[in-house]
Amino acid sequence: MGIVGLDEDAVSTWIAGLGVGAIAPLSFERIGIGQSNLTFAVRDSGGGRWVLRRPPLGQLLASAHDVVREHRILAALQGTDVPVPKMLALTTDPAVTDVPLVLMSYVDGLVIDHEAVAEQLSPERRRAIGLSLPKALASIHRVDLESAGLLDLASHAPYAQRQLKRWSAQWAQSKTHDLPDIERLAARLARNVPEQTETTLVHGDFHLSNVITSPDDGRVVAVLDWELSTLGDPLADLGGLLAYWPERSDGVAGPFMASTLEGFPTRDELVEVYVHETKRDASAVGFWHVLALWKLAIIAEGVLRRTTDDPRNRAERGGPTAELIDGVVRRAVATADAVGLN
């Protein structure tokens, strides 16, 4: 059976003609646990390896999963300190594909996309990996937007308000069940928006499963999944990292509990490293932590909607459930209470 979402013969012919050294025949395999843009490992008969990305299957919300935009961002970051794969090609040729395809280099390393992967690591390696994440985040926020050609990537209007508007609309379009706390959290966030003092590149989905780390020392060697990247307040990314970083004391299960294993740093330590790297005032990070949890619940709901509408989008682990989404919302409410959002 062929790979769903790819015309393997046409794509093989395209890749073979790019001059990247691909030797026919090529093979394709769906990889990663991502439920948005689909990712495939490409292998040739000579041992060469590449990575291919395409949008998800089925009906998409406007502007969602734009791999052409993702390609633009990654191409702009090629000459910066941000660790990213090398961009090799983009095609929208209808003879090859009915959706845009992006080919990039394969980066060797470790992706902690299952808790079992983290369980095999020593506590020392877990700590090294954890502490490398805010350092990689700092490199993203140091990008000179003008020299990278990204000044016009997105609006320069205040980021929090843009996020609240966008994700409230996304919730209205994709919700599968009523969750009054989503609306209540949106109102609490709107009343407590911190002043934005700078605009940087924002990854938008920065967490443990979206980086490749070195098998030697645990440092981040590639940051992946840039489809939600935009311009905004850099603390939004730090809050996002915290949202994806549950601790044992939280009392509510998250979608990915690897960070609760011995050795991984605490959320406070992640903030401390980021502040040391950037010299930024992170006093407003609690707001961004809550906003990220709220957004995470909405994203998970969108995934649930897509996998319900078209089961072919379901990733290996099956995807989020209504119960998991309710748990994320409970964590968001508890965090909002803890950081004093009225």
C-alpha cells in the first residue's frame, strides 16, 4: 500500500531531479507524532536521507498549516545562530503534488517524542537537554528581523491581543464540545495583558518534541515545526515552553509527561536560564504560561476535530481526547489563579 498523501512516483522523480544526490529508488515513511503538517522520512538506495513536509489531509481552516510560509522562515534562518535543517526545495507543481511540498536535510540526533525515549536517558543527559532548550529559544529571539528579511512576516500589532482574537475564533470553528472555562480564561487573559516592549521572531510551538538534540551532549541541533511562527512578544515562547513542561506536583496529567522524569530541570530553572541568556525581564511570564495552556487546549481540540473528520490525519499515538483537553484547561485555570490573573 502506498503512502497516504504522496504520489510516490511523481515525488521520487522530482527529488531525483533536484541534484541533491538522491539515488533511485526512494522510499517514504511517515514519521513524528505531529497531527498538523505531515512529515515523511525519505531514503534512497545509497543510504541518503532527507525529510519531506506537506499540509495535513482534508479540509483546513484558513491560513492553517502553510508549509510555503514555513519554508520561507526556515530559509531566512539559514545564516543565523538558530539551529535549523537546511532547506533544499519547495514545489507546488501540480504534476508532482496537489499541495505544496518542502524537502529539507535530515538532521541526525534524538527527538524525545515519546516518554519511553526520555526514560532511556540518564538524569544527567535529561538535565543537559532541558537546559539547552531555553538557550535555543534565546537564539530565535536574537534574530535580526531586518537582515533575515522577516520584518514583514506578520503584524507588528500587540501580540497578546492578536493571539486572543485568533485562537478564540479558532475555538469557535473547531470545538467538538462546550467548555465554558475556555471563554472565562479568554476574558481573564484579556483583562491582564502585559505591555509589549519589543517584537521578535516567535516560534509559536517550542517544546521538547519539536527539537532534535545531539546524541553527544544533549544540546539542541535543530528546531522543527515552524508553522505557527510569527512576530510577537518573546515571552510568549517561554510561556509556551512552560505550558508543555508539566511537573510532578501539578496534579493534572498533561499531553506529554516526560519532563516529570528525574533530571529534567524545573520550570523555574528554564526561566532562570532564559533570563541569564537574554537579560530580559520575565516577570510577565505567568500571563504567557496561562495563555499558552489555553491555546494548547484549543489546538488539541482542533486536532480532535481533524482526526474525527478525517481519520487519516490520526498520528501513531491516536491524538488527544476530550478528557485530556479538559485536564489542560484545569491546569490553565489553576495557573491563572496561582499567578494572580483576576
